[in-house]
Amino acid sequence: MASDCRETLEIVTGNGLSLDGAGSLNHTGPVQSSGSLLGSGSPASGSTAVLEPSPRMKTASRPRPSTDRVSTLNDEIPVPESATSEINANSQTSDATAEAKSDAASNSDRGVFADVIELTKPRIVTMILVTTVASALIAGSATLTLVDWLWLMIGTALIAGSAGAANQVWECKIDRNMPRTANRPVPGGRMNYAVAAALTAASGIAGGAILWLGNGMIPACVGIATWLIYVLIYTPMKTRTAWNTTVGAIAGALPVFIGYTAAGGTLTELPGWMLFGVLACWQYPHFMAIAWLYRTQYAKAGFCMTTTVEPTGRHAAWQSILGSLALATCGVVLAWFPDGQWVASAASVLATVLILAASWPLLRASLNFRANPNDTTARKMLRWSLVVLPAVLLVMTLRASL
């Protein structure tokens, strides 16, 4: 939940910043318009136009009499440059309008349900559910029944979705200035602002109530605290200071305590805080990569990110390196303190080796980005972040069960 990472996977499979260029018009060739002043099929980008003889005109069989004044019937008629530019502009405007209408029609065909799902930022919700499950398993999921699991997943998903929706409602005007977010339901005009706000409130209240009734007061309070930090602190900070990433990392890591406390853990136990550390530290290389790839859009929209405050990428790279190192460290500590107590065993050694091996690709990608801060190295760092987090969580979960 630490940032808008709605298009993280799209970036991963895309080819640079053109991934989020939806809606922009980049004509690389001459524009033609069937309704131009030069006639059907005439190129609007030329400087002259040719008038063809009328089909009803008959060709004289006798030779044309000699005259000092030559017929200009088939002569080229010069077209002023200003007129040509105006025709080209009109043609491009017409094409842009047609494309915009086509996009709007395509968006309207998606349906209300698809827009509601998109409003909640489903990819972030999925990531939060994965970390919630992992934290519950590490804490000791034997205490949870099937019904407990059901309430835990539904309540967490509703609170996470509410936070994502609140973020979109809050930033709807800013989102219109960024190609990567301009097509979201609210800024795209497909969902009314009041409707989105109502859905945000309803899902947040329902999620908190479900967690409270199904899993207890502490998981519910953690969920509510996560929502408050993400929406009321992190979201407004995005336009004020680059420290928003740190606050967002805290909000994004807090949901591990929803699952951890729901499964019988407490807020003071070391394993829970090591899980929190893994999630919080992972977000630095992950979101620094995103901040670099969209640095131009962020700057134009008015967001204050590390890559807009310090555009060389050095600060973003160092934060990514330190975050990768801290992630591996938290994983190793948990390998030796699986239940909060020091355990020296073969399982601890094996878990340490596996965690270091799983973390290394992200650290290497961060180092490469430090050496060469560009879109290619940033995208590789982003890709590895999506692989490393589930790998480390899997090793930590297996270690806790041994």
C-alpha cells in the first residue's frame, strides 16, 4: 500500500516510459484527412495541390490553336504555407478527437464492476494479502480455523482496497496530469467523485468491522492504523517532501501485523518486527525504480519524489542498495530467531544461505543502477524486486515451520 504501484507489472513487461503514454498522440508521418480542403485522399502536408480535369470535359480532336497565353488548366496551384499548416492542424485535431472518442468508448465497455476493482488497486491488495498470509503462517496459523482465515482475508482486502481508493479520490486532479494514472476511474471521468468516496468509506468501515469481529481488536486496530497513515499522512506528503517514501514504506509494511496478531502473535515479538523490516526495506528498491522510470511524469504532476528532488539518481540508488542490504539482514535474523529465541541448527544455516541467495539479485540490480542510472537498469531492479520479495517470504515461512 506504500505507493501507487498499479502499473508495476506493466512496467516490468514494457519498454520504458512509453508504457504509460496512453492517450498521447505522436504522429511520425504526414497526416491525411478525407475531409481536407484539398479533396479526398489529398495529402495535407504538401505545399501544392493538383486539380484534375473534370470527367465531363471532352478532349478536343483537333490541335490546340497557337496562342500567346498558355492554358493553366493543369498547372500546379501554389498553396500558402499558413493554409497548409492550418490544414495539418485540423487533420491532427480531428484524428485526436476520433482517437479520444474511441478510447472513451472502449473504457465504457469495461463495465462498472471493472472500474470498482481498479479503484481499489488490486495488485497492491494482492501483495498485501500474500504478506498477510505469510505473516500468519510464521506466527503459527494452527490457531486459525477456516472461518478465521476467511474473515482475515476479506477484512484485510477491504481495508487495503479502501486505502487505495481513498488515495485515488484524494489525488484525482493530480492523476489527470500523468499518463500512467489519467485513465483511472475517477480522473478518467468514468466514476463520479461522490460514488468513489462512498465506496471508499463503505469498504473501509466494513473491513475494520470484519477484522474486529472475526479476528480480534488488535488486527482491526492495525488495519485502521495502516489506513490512517497511508491516506492521511503518506498521500498528502507526496507533493511536499521526498520523505513520503519512508512513510509509505511504514504503511506498506504494517499489514504484516494484521496476519501476525490474528494468528496469535503479539506486537512486541521479534519475528513480527523482522517481517515488518523485510517489507519496509523491500519498498526502497521497488519504489525507487518506479520513481526513476516515471520521474518526468511525477515532476510535471507536482509530486516530490527522490528522483525529482535529486534527478541524477544517486540518492535513489543508495536508498535501493541500503534497502536491499537491510532486507537480507532482517531475513537472516529471522532465520536464527524463528520464534524469538536463538536457534542454532542446520535449518538456520540453510535458511541463511537461501535468504542471501534470494536477496542477491536485487542487491546486484541496485548496484548496477548506482553505476549506470538509466531506464534499463531501473527496470531490471524493478523486475528483481517482484521476484525477491516472495522468494524471501517463502524461505522465512518454511524456516518457521521447521
